[in-house]
Amino acid sequence: MHVRVLGSAAGGGYPQWNCNHPNSRRARAGEAGAKARTQSSIAVSADGQRWLLCNASPDLRQQINDNAVLQPAAAGPLRASPIQSVMLTNADVDHVTGLLTLRESQAFNLYATSRVQGVLAANSIFNVLNPAFVARHAISLDEAFRPLAADGSELGLTVTAFAVPGKVALWLEDAAKGVDIGAVTEDTVALEIRSTVSGEGFFYIPACARMTEELAARLRGAALVFFDGTLWVDDEMIRDGVGSKTGQRMGHLSVSGADGSMALLAGLAVKRKVFIHINTTNPILLEQSPERAAVAAAGWEVAYDGMALSL
Ligand code: MLT
Ligand code: MN
């Protein structure tokens, strides 16, 4: 099974368009050790030919241009794509707007929870995905399903979506009703993806507001986990003067500290741990930073665009 990181940054990307934080300035200047990153997505394939996209980022067009495996084959038909399926983990802007890039009458299967499918259905801009070509499937939590290629054949993968603590997408928040932070609902899911051929599997969790006993039990002994690396500390955006929200308020568990993801995953015997969905303020983006050294010392890798893994 092949896994390709298409976008390793959180919403906004790194550097974010309007961000003048020193991290962003360093990436914008092309400094070594401050690699720019596009927004949150990975691609998975059992055969290296036909791919399942996990989340569709606003940077999808660039990601396809940067990853030849996602481009039409040179000897193929005049219109074609190795992208056969798309699975969404939530309805955040950084995870759904790439669907608009996938218009132009190209067949694929679109999987998401009923909740997220409902959000898409309620937004007529997504009608650019012509139903004659794009089949939308509402998937059930905790039930493994086999994503299909555009021609209806199996991709050789099983996907199990399960709810993790999170919240409704930012753009769907209703201040009048209040926002249930850390709710375990169909709004935010994690994915366990396995190859039906090798049986190997991994977890993709780009957003998670807290660790639960159930989640820890699922992750114990896993071969590979991509985990929410949005912020280093909860008040990072406030401390650095770029925003007013904590990580918790945004539905993200921070990396550091006794109650951070490094500590909480430390005892779970996960073989390979990779932070993904990294915010522009997070010092782990800087390859020479003490924070990067700390995550490396704790056995974590920091995802970068184009990172290729095999299982
Ligand atoms: C998040 O991960 O917190 C969201 O992508 C934020 C956003 O929509 O900008
Ligand atoms: Mn996000």
C-alpha cells in the first residue's frame, strides 16, 4: 500500500496568504529548514495506479501538478485521472473545497458520513460535481467499506471511519446555538485504511480535540498513525499575536505538554508516528527548532508535502 502526503499544513497552508508570522516569512523567503506546505490531504493506493484521496484541499490542483502519480497517464485517454475515490473526514474548508477542482465530468466516488454529505448537498456550488459522473455515498461509522474505482471495481482498500472528538466545521458554527467542542459525532471522523491484499493498515487523523480511551485502544500497536499536529501549545496563536483562539476552541489537541499528543500516544507502541495538518505558527515546521528536535526525540516525524510511505 502506498501513501502520499499531498498537503501537510493546516487550513491556510504554510505560509498562509495573509500571515506575517516569522514562520511564514521564513517559508516565503525560501529559507532552508522552513519548507512551504500546502493544505491538508493524503492519497492512498493499493496498486500504485488508482488512488483514494483523503480530503480534497483547496490546493488540490497544485498537489496534482506536484505528484505525477495523480496525473493522467501519458498513454491514456484524452481525459483521465488516477483519482478514483475521495473520502472526507469533515466539512472544513481545507478538506472540501478541492472538490470544486474535480469538476469537468470526470467520474469518481465520493464518500463521507451522512452528516458531511448533507452539508455538501445543502451547498449548491457542489452541484458542479455532475451526478452523472460523481456518485456520493453516505458511509456509516465503524463499518469497514471498500472504496470503489470509477468503473465500479474495488481499489483493494478497506476504510473504516470512526468519530473522534471534534466539532462542526468552522463555517457551520452557529454562535446563537453554541458550539459543542469535543463532541464525538459524524462531523469529525478519523480513518483506518487497510490494504485488502497485504492486510497492512494505518490511521489518518488530521483533527482530534482530545484523546479518549477508545481512541487509544484503536491506535495501540498500529504500524502507522498520522495525527493532528496543528499547534505546539494550545494558546500559541494568542501568544504569537496572530489570533484569538486556542487549539481547543478550534477542535485540536496540541502536540506538547503532559496532556498533549506526544505524551498521550507515547505508551501506545505505535511503530511510526507522523504529525500532519500543521499550522503556520507551529515551531515544529522549522527543521532546526528545539521543538522539532523534541518531537524527533519522542519518535515522531513531521509530514511534508510529497512524503511517500509504503506499508
Ligand atoms: C481547522 O482545522 O481548524 C479548520 O480547517 C479551520 C478552518 O476552517 O480554517
Ligand atoms: Mn483544518
